[in-house]
Amino acid sequence: MSTHSIQNNIRKLRFENDEMTQQQLAEEVKVTRQTIVAIEKGKYSPSLELAFKIAHTFGKPLEEVFSFDPSKK
């Protein structure tokens, strides 16, 4: 389990969207595949703009893609 305060459902959402690859998502939101990998693993917190772009790509509100747990540091 990640120790970071921001969690995400990107991996699950990719698979629910015709098994979208990390590369396809990266191209859609104009970042590198490595950025998507790091976000999925909880090693990198995206900018607010990127978070909204990812949510928009899946047609979901931000809260369905990302969640924040202030108890985790």
C-alpha cells in the first residue's frame, strides 16, 4: 500500500476503457509514459491541470480518479 496521501484509480480505469495502455493515456494527456507509470504507482503526484486532463480522458469527475487521505504522509 502506498504511503502517499494521493491515491488513484488510473490502472482500473484504463482497463475499463478498452484496456487503454499507459502509452495511449500518456499521448492523450501529453506526458511521457513514465509519468503515467509514476502516477499509477503513487510515486508522483500530478499537477492539478494534469489530474483534470486524466479525469476528463476517462469522462469521470476528479474525485473518481484521485482521492486524498490527509492521514498519510
